Amino acid sequence: MLKINTFCSAIIIFTAALFQSNTSAAELEIELTLPELDVQPYHRPYVAVWLETPQRKHVTTVALWVEKAEWFKDLRQWWRKAGKSDANFDGVTGATKRPGSYTINWNGKDLEGNPVIAGKYLLNLEVVREEGGRDYKRMELDLSEDGKMTIAGKKEFSESFITIKAK
Amino acid sequence: MKINLLKSALVGALTLTALASSYASAHAQWLVPSHTSLSGDKAHYVMIDASISNEIFSADKAYRPKQKGAEYDDNLIMALDPNGELVSDRIRAYYLQRKNSAAVKLADEGTYHIAMKREPRIMTFYKDAQGERGRVFGPKNSKDIPAGAKDIRTMKSFSTVDTFVSRNGTSKPALLGSGLEISGPTHPNDLFVGEEARFQLLKDGKPAANVELAILKGDTRYRNERNEVKVTTDQQGFFTNTWQHPGLYLIEASVSEDSTEKGIDTVRYALFTTLDVAPE
């Protein structure tokens, strides 16, 4: 009986693995707003958006807006969880941006193109500006169901929105 | 026999505690790195300041170069690279009256363990004929010890004054292997407010159990209370701390033991480790 149970669950796990291997759980649409700041000098901020497991292990980086590697360390949380690793961020890296609203689309896949499976994750948003401040927010999100969330920044990013489109 | 052993262990522990507390008021020594975490592909320099002071991380008294009157000392500060090798580049620490400053090149990627390179110090304590306490730097036969002195006790003291810096990623820091030092599991360059760090205190590379440590946030000049956090290592030498505020911290500990070395009564080990805690 025990053997059969083990066998059954093995099949279930195997099927689940098969199912998950080619389907990502959800897509994300992130509307991020970088505010106009009346400061001199103004440098465009470095921005990182990434997903972690609930245990705070890096899953994938969704967007990275940066210039020089020398300052990557100032994205303190992103640097410790993702940046300092050997991962290749080329596919999600872009130039820094002027103040304005931007839409970041995530296709549900990690940096190596593997689908990210359904479940609970932590979405991290970090914005840091040279000679300016730093804003960091981390929030729980469930990739198993549709949802809409708001992230309030303190200064370096304005109220921003996340839409989860589960598959 | 067993009981006797246990007894002497207990007595030893008591002596240890008594000594530890009596020397706890020794001046703090510290290193302050200009950076603890660096990124980018090219080699970086990090600036290390060293001083002896009671106001933590406010410089007060520099270490004197070994050669009298010298403006610098190339043998004051050492660094172990991410592979555990001693950095062979010259580390020139300038003597600046109240502090010493040195630039250390981080040629490799990973974590550097940077420390003061110091010889053990020998001090002799005594009571003179009038019963006044005194201390000299040197062994029992030092000529500065007055005739008729009593209760002569000689102490050999090893201090670890160290910090950690990582370039383009972290690696398991190399151990000094002698004296007191801290080791993982938490990486010393991955400390954030609100998170619990777990370290193991080692003495000569082995776990140091039941040792009290003081965790002291720097900039004591700018507050009235020192607000140090006291923790004690467990049987395997582990201790934990959850950081309340971002900033530079000094981890202090001292252990004193009876010595088996001829002419030395007590051996004392002290620890002064600087750690950098980031805001969340």
C-alpha cells in the first residue's frame, strides 16, 4: 500500500513537472513611474525589478536600468541577491530613463528562458539615484491568479502598478 | 578524577569570567574601510583607516610605526585575498598622528579579510612595596619593575583587529587561523537592518564557547548611551544578532586563560571586528 502510494505520488510529481516545464504561470505588467524631482544635479536613477522566492532567493530579474557596473552595488538589495552572481542579465538590461511612466512587460520566464512556475513570490523594486536617495519595496505576489497591486514609493518612484495575468 | 576535572573546569571558567570583565575596559582598536562592497570588472582600491580610540570610529591614537620616527609602516596591515593567500603587494600604512591610513588593492573578485598585523604584547602587572598597582610593557625581569614588588603577574595579549571587503561578489572569507575571529554562516558583507546574522566565534580556528561579545554601533560620540548589545556564544561558538540600525559596528570580545608558557601567567585574546550594516 505504501509502495503504491509512493508510486502514485511519483507519477503526480512527474506529471506536474512535465506540465510546468513548458508553461509559465503568469505574465506581469508593471507600470513604473519615475517622478520629476526639482533637484540639482539630477542623475537618472538605476532601477532593478526582480522576483524572489518567499525565502528570498533570486528567481529572475525582470528589468535592470543601469549605466556603469561600478555603481551596481548601490542597488544594494539587487546586488546582493542577483547582481553579484554569475547570471547573465543582458536580456533584461536597458539604459537609465528620464522621469516618466514606463511599462515593463514580463513574459513569465527566467533569465535562461525557463518558465517560472505558479506560486507565491516576492516582487522587489529598487530605485537609487546618484547624489540622491534610494527607494526599495518588496511585496508578496501570487502568480497563480489574476491580480492588480499598487506599490507606493517614498520619493524615488511614484505610485506604481502591477498587473498579474495568470494563465 | 572526573569530579576534579569538572571542578578545575569550573574554577577555570570563573577565573576566565573575572579576568574578562576586569580587562573589558581596554581601549578599542578598529579598522574602518572606505567601502565594504564594490562592483565592476576593474581592480579597485579600498582605503583602510586604523586607530585606537574610545569613541568608536572617531580616530584618536595611531599605531606607532615599528621604526622610530618613520612616516609609514609596511608591516602594520595585512590582507588575505579570496583564495586565502596573503596579498603580496605592499600595504603602506601612513602614520597620521591620530590614525594610520593605507590603500589596499583588490585585484581579485571575492572577499578580502583585512587585519592589523600585530605581534603579541607582553605586560607585567604588580603591586609595589607601598601596595600601589603598576604595569609595565615587558616580562617579569623588566628593569622598570620596582624592587620589592609583589603579586607579579605577566600577561601575553593577542589582539585581532579586522574587517572584510568584497569586490564584485562575495566568497567565503579566509580565516586568520590564530587568535579570535568570526566566521559564517552569515557573510560579513551581507548584513542588512532587520535581518538576523549568525556567526561563529573561533579561537585559533576552533569554536570558542561561552564567550560574551559586545556589539557596538559606531559614532558613539554622537549619543549619550553606548547601547551595546551583549551576546554569549553557545557550545559550538555560535551567536546571532538582528541589526536594529544601519551603520558600522564594532564586535568586541576577550578571552583570558591561564598560560602554560614559562614566564607567562595569563594569555589574553581580544577581538575587534568592524562590520557594515546596510539599510533595508
